[in-house]
Amino acid sequence: MSRQQGRAPRGAFALAMSVVITALVGFGFSFTFMADVVGRLRPLILYIHVASAALWLLLLVLQAFLVRRGQVGLHRRLGGWGIWLGAIAAVSAFATTVVLRQQKIALHPGNLETIAFLAVPLPGAILFSLFFVLGVRARRIPAHHRRYMLLAAAILPGPALARIPGADEIMLSDITTTALVMILCAHDVITQRRVHPINMAGLALFILLPQIAQRYLFEQQPDWWIAFARAVTGA
């Protein structure tokens, strides 16, 4: 068997990963979607975020499928829609985080823990936005573009799986998102005999940023963070 024959089909791994990530997001949110999003009136920004993030994920699967089929031209033409959807999903993620936190604070005014909790959902929005922007900037370098977009997508199962009863006790969200990035790193080792710097940096950020937010900002509640959270939420 030649070296070319022994390789996985072009784009097969990215397609498989995008399908797995999308399935995990759908599975996680299925536990609360009907009751929490459909069953009662929620802030408009939440619906904008749900719609844009869901469409971005579905487009990610389609884009990976097009690359797998060799339809790179159509992939690039659809990329503009992906940029708009990703941008809306990123901005609405921050806005949704703030609006929902404002509602919680209104129910428990003056509670420092409720105010400091703003730190917990923020890493997801930050990581998605960071890797999405880097992916857009690197779209002329397919190998980099693909890695950045998969890293952006890999953060999305975190908030979804947090909806599963008992997920917090076993840190299911953190374990799953870290495992997804480790799979990306393992694929690098298998195909290139080394971990690509993009995925290595992604793994470090996926591990460190949530821990800093949880252990330092939320649990220790430094004065500067409480002041910032108050200013952002209007508490």
C-alpha cells in the first residue's frame, strides 16, 4: 500500500469531529431545551444565541463535508455565512451571559457568590471567540483554519453537557471539552508525529482558563473581580 493510499481521506477527521461535537451539543441541551428555552419566555438575546450557535455548528458540519467531497469552492463561498453566524454567536454569548446573570442577581441582590459566578460561564465565550477570530484570520492557511475552527467548536459541548443532571459532580463539561482537544492533539501525533502548536496552545487554554475562573475569580472573589462584575451586570 502506498503512502497516499494509507492516509485517511482528506477532511474525514474534521468531518467526524464536527459531527461528534454537534451530537454532544444536541444531546446535552436536550435535557433542558424544551422546558427552559421553549416552555417559558426567555430574554430575546438567548434565542438569538441559540439559533446562531446551532446554525454555525450545522454549517461547520456542512463545510467539513464539502472539503471531504473536494468542493472547496463552495466551501469558501459559504464561509462568509459562517463568519456572520460565528460573530453573532460570539457576541450573543457574552450578552446572554450578562443578561442571565443580571436576572440571577435580581433574585439575590447583594449576594457576592451570585455576582462572582459571572466568571464561570465567561471562559467558554472567551475561548470560542478567540479561536473563531483566529480561524477567520487563518482561512487562507487551511491547516491552521481547520484547527482553530475545531477548537472553537470543541468548547460548545461544555455548557450543553452542564445541563445533564449530576454533571457538575463529575466535572463532565470540563472532562469532555478537554478530551475533545486531546483527540485533536492525538490526531496530530498520529498523522504528523508531533502535536501542532495551535492544538498544544488550545489544550493549555482549555485546562487553565476555566480553572483560573473557578478557583480564583469565583471561589476567592477578589475585590477587583467583584467590582468588575458589578459594573458589567449593574449590580
